[in-house]
Amino acid sequence: MRYAPFLLALCFLPTSVFAARAVAPATFSAAQSLVAASSSPGNAYVAGASVVLTAPVAGDFSAFGGSVITAAPVEGDDLILAGTVGSRAAVAGDFRAAGGSIDVGQSVAGDLFALGFSVRDVGRVGGSIFIVAADTTLAGGAAGPVTVYGNNVSLSGDFASNVKIIAGGRVSIAPDTVIHGTLSYEAPVEAVIPPSTVIDGGVTYTNTSYLPDTNTSRTLALASLGFFLIARILGALILAGLLAGLFPTFAGTVIDRAATERLRDILLALLLGFAIIVATPIVIVLLTLTFVGIGIALLILILYALLMLLALMYASILVGGILVRRFFARERVLWHDGVFGMTVLSLVSLVPFIGFPVVLLCTLFSAGTLLQLFFHFAFPHEEQTPELL
């Protein structure tokens, strides 16, 4: 495989590189828009945005440009690199082209090598054919073997040797097509071969469907679900660890409220969290009923989602902090307390009948506590709170 680029470049080299010819000196032309109207006694090398050959070339013809059209015969080889390639005259040697659209309208006495998005050949090829393209149409036949790699491939004409096709789409065979060798092709769908088609060497079809079967689809779905769950768990662990490590004082305050406050205050935080979680969606729906309230509803929805995320993260920090204080007697909050708490909370959520209520109570308490802390941060003087409310 390491020699593949060299071999590919080798296919584009004209034959004159390897064998000397007794021809006149080569001609070189370059212009923005070039029309080669005078015949060339030797090789011709041209370049331009638009190139049109209207005079015969006694040697090889090599062109590079945006659009290259040959309307005169070439006695040697054709080597064309362009966005659009059109060969409207006979080529006595090999034809090699690379471009977006390649159209060969006349016969090629030698081999045909094409690399492009769309390749169409309606002229007879005296040698072999090798094409790599998304859409390929061969209507002139060939005297040598044919190899095509692409998406959609259409065949018609008389082929004297083997035809090999590897297609990602559809293979179409026109009526009265004659293949004196074997037809071997790989495609997702088997081609419909008309009764008038003659294939002397037989047909070999290989199904290469790119659509997975039921078992493969189920396996891919389970793998995707597992990957999603792992990514979500890792993301939650990282976020909980970051919040605990970046804001240890704030996390410690949430843990202190759960560990030191009276039962009445804990129930008040639970009721506050429950009220916010239930009432906020109702308020958002009512605001969206009015044109003016849509913007406010969108802002509240963003804040609501942020609060729910923070409530779940600080619920895990709360669980981790309380367990650390209980079993390790450490008051200071560290980042791995959040990771530890999220791990414990995730494992608890897997317990049937008990896991979800425990996670919900921790989240409700965390949401209520966060709201209280945010309120005290916004209104630090408690004696002015009744007036502000």
C-alpha cells in the first residue's frame, strides 16, 4: 500500500516519458482562455482556465485547466487534469484524465484511465478501462478488461474481456449488452440483467449491503446507549468534582445546612424545592400564552434548567460531604467529595423502589437550599427582607 501513490502517479504519466519518439520539438502554451487552433508536429503542453483544442496533435497532448475540450484528433496519448474534461475527437494512444466531469465521446485506441466525480464514455476503447468515479457510464464497449470503482455504474455495448465492478449504489445493464468474458460485481442490490444481454463467462454477484441487519442494529443500538450512559456519568462526575473543588466554601455551606439545621428547617427547604420544581413549569406555560411573556418564559426556562442541574450536582456533593464527615471526620470539602457523592448517588438510583425517592429528596433539599442561599446573597440584610418582598 505504501507504493499506491507512486503507482497512481505512474498511470498519469504519458508514454513518451518511458519511450523516446522521433517527433518534432514540443510546444508549450498558457493563457487565461486558450484556443489551440494550429496543429502541433510534436507533443503539446497547454494550461489555462479554459482550453479548447481545435487542431490535430501529432504527439502527446497534456493539458491542465478549469475546462479542457479536445475537438481534434491526438496521435499520441491524452493526459488531462481539469474540472471539466471533454474528448470529442479520436485518441490514437492512451487516455488519462482526472477531473470533476469527464466525457469521452470518441474512440480511444489505447487504455482509458479516469478519476473523477462523473465519467461517461461512449466511444470504443481499444485497450483496458480503469475508472474510479461516483457515477460511471460505459456505452462504447472495450477490447480489454474493465474495472470500475464507484457508486452508480451503467453498462452497454460490446466488451471483449472481463468486467469487474465494485459499486456502492446501483449497477445497470442495458439491453443487448455483450460481455465475452465474465461479469463480477459487488453492490448492495442485485442488478436486473435483460434477457437480450449476452455474458459468455457467467455472472458473479457479491452482496455488499451497507445497511446493518437486525442483530447488527441491535448491537449498535446497545453500544450507542452504553456509550451515552458512560459519557453522561463521566460528565456528571467531572462537573460535580469541579463544583466541589472550585467552590468549596459554598459546598460546605450546603452540607452544614443539612448536618446542623433543625428538622423543621430541613422540611422547609424540601417544600421550597418541591414548590419551585412543580410551580415553575406551570408559570412558563402561562407566560407563553402571551406574546410579551414569551421572552420572559424563555429566560425563566434557562434559569430553571440551570437550577435543576446545580441541584442535582450539589445533591451529590451533599451526599459525599456527609459521608466524609461521618466516616473520615473531615470538615473541609475537596473535589473528590463531589465525585464520590455522585458515584454513591448513581448507585443508589439503581436500587428498585428506593433509589429514585432518595435521589429526589436529596435534589429537592439541594434546590431549596440553593434558593435560600441565592436569596441571602442577593439581599444580605435580613431586616430589610420583608420590605423587599
